Amino acid sequence: MNKNDISKKVHEAYGGLSYIETHKIVNFILETIKGRLSRGEKVLLSGFGCFSVTQRKTRRGVNPQTGATAIIPERNSVKFNPSKYIKTI
């Protein structure tokens, strides 16, 4: 399922809204989540799960084509912990 599919489902469930309006709502929700994560905040969606940002340390990697080692710099990564309900599916 992708963002367009989600917009279509919302549009079908709430017929009073046009597809364009539902697409804007879905985009707004996702941009809000992305903005909170970029500030390092956690995003908790009850019954679905929790998104958080973790920092990955610098590490060594290997180029599979050449076998050469490379240093992979530290970076932030998004972590998702599903709720108990999602885990039981």
C-alpha cells in the first residue's frame, strides 16, 4: 500500500471529502510526522506504534563488488516499534 492507496481509502470512507482533499490531509499528516522526527521527537500513534530517531555510529563496511572496505559515517535513523496490536497480526 502506498500514499495514493491510503488517500483513496480515506476518500472512500469519508465520501464528503474530495480525493484531492484527502490526499492533502494524508500529506499533511506524513509531513507533520516527518517534521517531528527531524527535530528528534518521538511520534506515538496509539494502536499502531511508535516512531523514534536513533543515531547509528560510524562503522566499517565492505563494497560487495570490489571487496574494498569503506567507512560509513554516523547518521540518524528512524526506528519503528509496533504496538502490541500490530505484533499479534
